Amino acid sequence: MSERRYLLRTFGCQMNEHDSERIAGLLTSDGYVATEEAAEASVVVFNTCAIRENADNRLYGNLGHLRPLKQANPRMRIVVAGCLAQKDGERIQEKAPWVDVVVGTHALPGLLDLLHRAETEGPQMDISEVTEVFPSALPALREVRHHAWVSIAVGCDNACTFCIVPLVRGPQLSRPIGDVLAEVQGLAGGGVVEVTLLGQNVNTYGRDLTMPDSPRRPLFADLLRAVNEVDGLRRIRFTSPHPHDFTPDVIDAMASSDKVCEHIHFPLQSGSDRVLKAMQRSYRRERYLGWLDAIRQSIPDIAVSTDIIVGFPGETEDDFVDTLDVVARARFDQAYTFQYSQRPGTRAATMDDQVSKEVVQERFDRLVALQQAISLERMRQQVGTIVEVLVEGTGRKGRAQGRTRTNRVVHLDGDHAPGDFVQVRIAGAHPHHLDGKPVREPAAVA
Ligand code: SAM
Ligand code: SF4
């Protein structure tokens, strides 16, 4: 019998990349082998994202392209997984009846069952809303050996008015601390040196947990300290946190845990108090900047990245100037900038005063230009320092590429394999990466 092959396309955030490792793991455990060619695939999986616009158009475009292949090969199975599957399940089946399986974010563990049932019973869908098995507990097929995503919680209890996440991922459900630790220990034992702890709002980890033998719940700070003790591990990262939940105990745990990297993602969303209120974000600009100062005092040289949305409904030029002002004061190392996208089902989607595309684009360009200059300035401050780089692979132009503990991308000279730690002197700076040359001296923490 010829090999059964699968093609897997992943859209969206790290949570989806994590889930895709599990999809690949499940299919591999069932005897499938990966391919990049749709024409030779017996299973094609789209792991979708619903956070921003065009995800749906892109999905239906992709499904349309597959239709003739499916007609030519009726045994091909097409799977739509992820947030869009969770949100639009029946709509996907109506618009693309040649899809065999629609599997939501909570139902991933049943993927193989659904595929097998589709063989005899026709199209299947499971978009149930209860997580019974954490995707992290499923077999994983990782692209790299040295790094792993570890899910610590799914869902989110906040209700930011622009965000579809609570709708598609449900309320927060934290994974028992023992399960997380067992997974990290197993990973470290198998050669993983860096883990990224994943959740929609990682720093509220544990608030929904009860511990049978303990008077108090494990919280994110406890988790960081516990993961820090795992032998063999060298770097701990986490994403995505909420600024409001960077409580002093989390900052203390970061500062005192040597494996926790000196980088935080600190999503601002807007610098206007009026817009923050309409977004239902719990902080205001001065409070946000105060928290940032406190973190920088506790962990000097920490690098900070952020998310910013431009053109939230009702955003005026004055509001936008407030955002530029916070960006100028905060001096972020990197910013992920998004044009506001109307997400049906969210509160903001029905708000008056949606901002026109042209205005959003013009503001977006100004924000990107400002942040680009700040990113370059921050990168230039690194020139001449010696840093530890964990090699991730080969970048464009064939040079080795890796990251510092501060999450800065470094292109470096010489032959290095993924997973190598290399001491590097920074020789050049660009807005989104550094250039470096390997040295023998021990690195300072940077
Ligand atoms: N939990 C994180 C937080 O509280 O900031 C955010 C996670 S969200 C999955 C990732 C980012 O997508 C958000 O920080 C936001 O900037 C962006 N985003 C979410 N919904 C959006 C929308 N409707 N339009 C544009 N950007 C959006
Ligand atoms: Fe979405 Fe993050 Fe707000 Fe939760 S905290 S609703 S994931 S933006």
C-alpha cells in the first residue's frame, strides 16, 4: 500500500502552531506522512484563525482551489480545524460541502475518530464547547527538537470588545500544574532546551484551579518558579500575558528565575484612555506606563514588545495622537501593529463610528514609521555587546539565525545547527534583526 500523506496549513497565532503540532502528531500516529503537495495528499488540514479579517475569505479561496482535486480524487479528505471552524462550523459545511471534517478548538482530540467516521458516514463536525483533553496531552510532531510550545491554559475570562477569542476558545481553563511540569520534564529529558508557555492570558493562570491538598491555588508565579527548577531546560518564555496581571509576584518570579528570559510582551492596544475604556481594557495610559517602569526597574535590560490596534470604532485623530505619544514614551523594542478588523459576534463590531479604511491606513503608516525608528534605535544600543544566541535555523541569504534571551533575532556568521548556543558579538543593527559574529568570551545576560 502506498504511503498515506497529509498536508497541513496553519494560520494565526502560536496557539494554532501548538495545535498544529498536535494535529501532525495525531496523523503521524495513524500512519500518515507529511507532504507539501496537495495533489499527493490523502488528508489536507487547514488550521484556521478568526482574529483578523480575511481569514474567512482566505479559507474559502483555499477550499475552492482544492475542489477540483477532490473531484479528481474523491478519497481525499479535507479538514477545517481551529478558531474559524469553532465559530463558523455549519457555515463552512454549507459553503463548502466538499469539506469532510470540521473540528473546533475543543474537539481536536477526536480528530482521527472524525476522519474515520467520515469514510463511512460522510461529512463530520464537532464544535463542542467543552475541553475534556488539553491538546498538550496529545502526541506532538515538532518541527524543531530544541524548542516546544506548552499549553498552560486555554480560553479567556476577559471581554475586550474587539476580540473574538472568548467566543471561540471559551472561558479560561488552566491545566493542572503537575501535568504542565510532567510535560516540561519529559521535554527537557528529550533534549528540549527552550519552552514557551502558552495561554490567551497566561498570567491569570491557576485562578480557576483548586488543589485538593493545598489551601491555596497555584498561580502563574508559582508555575514559573516550578518550571525554572526543571533540569536540562535553559530558557523559559511565555505568551500572551495581559498588562493588568503582571502583579508584583509575577515580576519577582521572573526576576529571580534564571531561566525565564528577559523579554515581555505587554499588549497596549491603544494609548487613548477613551479608546481603552471602549475596548474594555482594564488599565489607562498612565497606569500602563507606570507598570512598564516598575518592570524595567526590577529587570533592567528587559526587552518589551506590544500589540497595538489602529482604527478602533470611534478613534479620533486626538485618540490616535495619544497612541503615538505612549509609543514614543514606552520605547518598545518591537510592536505588532494591526488595523482594526470588525469581527462579527464581538461588541465592537456593532459600534457606531467605524473608521474609514483610508484613515486607518494613513494612521497605521504613521505608527509603523514611528515604531520602526524606535526599534532601530533600541537595536543599535545592542551593537558591541556579547550575547548568547540560541540557533533556530537558517534565515534568508543562507545565514544561521537565532534569538537572544531578549527575543532579538540575530543573523550570524559560521555554520551552526538548530539548538546550538553561541556567544555572539553584535556588529550591526536593523529594525527587526541584528548581525553578529561568534566569539569565545562568556556572554553577559542580554
Ligand atoms: N490576550 C492578549 C491581550 O490581552 O492583549 C491578546 C491576544 S489576541 C489573540 C492577539 C492580538 O490580536 C491582540 O493583542 C490584538 O492586538 C489583535 N487583535 C485581536 N482582535 C483584533 C481585531 N478585531 N482587530 C485587530 N486586531 C485584533
Ligand atoms: Fe482577547 Fe486578550 Fe482581551 Fe482575552 S485578554 S479578550 S484574549 S484581547
